[in-house]
Amino acid sequence: DEVLGLDAGADDYVTKPFDLDVLRARVSVGARVTGLQGALEQRFEELAAAEQRYRELVDGVGVAVWQADTATWHMGFLNRQGEVVFRRPLAACVGPFDFWSTSVIPDDREALQAFRERLALDHVAPPFEYRIMDAEGRITWLRDTVRLLCDRHGQTLVRGVTQDIAAQKEAELAREAALQMQASFVCFAS
């Protein structure tokens, strides 16, 4: 009967004839276990609510928020805004492949490799600006700001925020063109 009871899910038993002190101790332990189970369920609910708030917050910002493994540079997490910033569906960015190696234009790949090497050596790197080509062949400027960290298993991860800086780059080019035109006019006038 004891084995059948334990197999059915009982965590304790009292045999007859029972000792009143043993019964009190077992009931006390059972009450504590029940209280701990309730507290654990409440913590799981709080954790789920916190994760939901985090996801809503991360999905609501106007930048791509991502996480990748530094050994392989496989992106394991990307918020919904990442589709807009990287101009690709999430499935084309997240998975067992190095998104950046295939998306960064060839002229910027050497700088990408230097950025990764500096990050691996110094564990810190300044923001990195680069260009990617989307599925339609359009080129856009992006800026990554990253941070290295270790997970609980000792694996080194990089978390980053990527901004679309195409409008900023266009404004810089227009400013440079205006300055060049002004310099040419001054030269011509003199």
C-alpha cells in the first residue's frame, strides 16, 4: 500500500497506529511544502509577466535588439523591429547561420572582421557602422552598439542594438556636397 501510494503521487504517509508527534511533524512539513509550491507557482507567474513586459518593451522600441553567440555569430534572438531595421523576415536573420557575413556588403566585410576581432580581444568595441544589402538589392547603413557577456553556462554572448542610420548618412553626404559647392564657389569668385 505504501509503494502504491507513493507511485500514485503521495509524498508522505503515516502508518497505524500513529504517534501524535510524528503526525504533527508530518502535517507541518506538508503545510510547508504546499506553501513552497504555492510560492513557486507565484514566482513562475511573476517571471512570465516580467518576460511579457520585457518582450513588449523590446518589441516597441525603434531599433533592432538582438543576441548572438560569439563563437559562431548565430543570432539566437531578434525583436520584431529587427525585420524593419534589417529589411528581412525574422527567419532570415535568426538561426544556425551568420546573418552578418551574408548580408554585409563586400566592401565592409573586412571592417566587420576587424570589429569582431577587437571585440574578442578587448571585450569592448566602439559602435560599428556598416552597410547591408536587402533582398531587393538596396543598400542601407546600420550602426551596431554591442556588449559582451557570459551566460550561466560560461558561453560568451554578444547583445546588441542596431539602428538604421541611412537618413543620417544621407544628411552627412548632402552637407559634404554643400560644403564642397561652397568651397568651389568661393574659389571661383576669388
